[in-house]
Amino acid sequence: MKLSPLAVLLLPLAISPAQAESVAPLEQVLIQVHACSDTIILRSQSLSNEQTQQACALLQKQEANFHQLFNTLDKPVRDDNNTSMRANIYASRDDYVKYVTAHFDVPSDNGGMFLEGLPHIDGNQAEFVAYEKQGQIWNLAHEYVHYLDGRFNLWGDFCASLHDSHSAPEYCPQPAPLLPHLVWWSEGIAEYISQGDNNPKAIAITKEQNYALSDLFNTSYETNGGSDRVYRWGYLAVRYMMEQQREKVETMLSFTRNGDYARYQALVKQWGTSMDADFQAWLKTLK
Ligand SMILES: [Zn+2]
């Protein structure tokens, strides 16, 4: 859920605690604060006015798109106090590597992370850490969908959901829940909403490799992972389910929104291989 396309392999931290303590504090680095709206706040090192306006516009478009797609009526899952998301944007990848571990207690070997925190606690602040690359805020749209999905589709904090990541900052307990997990959905919906129909890399990959849809439901981060399977095939699985099996998605979300993850797993097992042939036929129609 919090891993970006570059974060599949977690490496040891490059910054030791002693070094981390010596860098400038967050308030002296992310010196610009801009509220796009009541729900979106940008805190940045050096975004220009124009970049700030563009980022606000992109996020507000995604937000509206998400609410329409899921007909949320702006009603979050119960116990969710993440009324707003704050994006923390470093000026470059080098700045990100230099500061992010000291500022947020997260690894820096990734392309950005969403930090849901403990949404059941009043006053919890959902954060997202990212950096500028090639004049853009890298993975901005993808990470923001995690916030919306976490607030409106998936009950509980990151550890309550089904996956096998045990890394910082949550250190979710071992052992991981049994399969199926929800990684295909959470990473797939982030890719689907941020890229829409325009995802040529995902479509190209279907010419080189293949998965049964029933196998993709067993995708996770450590087991059955890898960036192609998690992000590209996650996108394809979610796009198929959203466009061709929407009623099944609604049933599924009725469980995940209530935190009834055991029923979600029973449902996916009940689906079994029933959609596999149709998924393969649908893949062939993608251009
Ligand atoms: Zn992600």
C-alpha cells in the first residue's frame, strides 16, 4: 500500500541514526505550506507557485474523480479521522534521501510513500512524502489515491489491511495474514485512477508474460510480488474488475469498508477461477 514503483526491494537504510539527527529539522527544510483545500495541504521545500497550483489542480481532479467513481457521498469508513492529507515534497531525490528518514522515520530507497498513520485516533494526520523529479512531483497521483482508498474503501490502518509488508514505519506484525491479500487492489486502484486508460507499459507487458486473474488476487509485497506483478498486473486486474465485474467489486467493498477481511477472503475464494477465461479474452481487447 505504501510502496511506490521503486520501493519493492527494501534495502538497509543509508543514513545511520547519528547522521539522521544531524540534519536540519523538518520545519527548516519544508518551509512552504499551502492549503489547496480543506482536504489537501502541500508542504514543500521549493515548489514554485505554478507547480503548487498544478499539483493542487491535479489532486482536486483526482479527488472528484474518486468520489464519482465510487459514489462515496463523502462518507468515510467508520473510525477514520484522516480528514485531510498533507503532501511533503522535497526538492530532489538527493534531498529526499538526505532528510526523509530523519523527518518521518521511513526508508529513503523508494519513490515516495503514503503514511496513513493511525486513522482511528482523533487528530491523526495522514502524510505523504515525495520529491521532485524532472520538474514533476514523482508519483503524486498514485500516492494520493492510497489516501482516498484508505479513507473511503478500506477500514483500519495499514496493518489492518491484508498484505505482508513488515517494514518501517508501521512494522506490521508477523506472520502475515493468509492469502488472498489486498495488494492487487490497493496498488492496482492507485495505478488505475492515476493513469486511467493510458497505461501502455501495463498493456505491453501482456505480450510478454501472463497471469490468471485468480492468481493475481494472491499478489502481495514479499510473496508473489515484484513491480511488474504488483503495479502493472495490479492495474490490469483492477481495471478488468472495475469495468467488467463492477457488481462483484461492490460486494467486495461492502466487506473491506467494514473491516470484514475474513469475508473478503471467503468471497475471493468463492470467485475462484470463474473469471479467468473472461479476463484473458478482455486482455486481448486492450490497445
Ligand atoms: Zn502504491
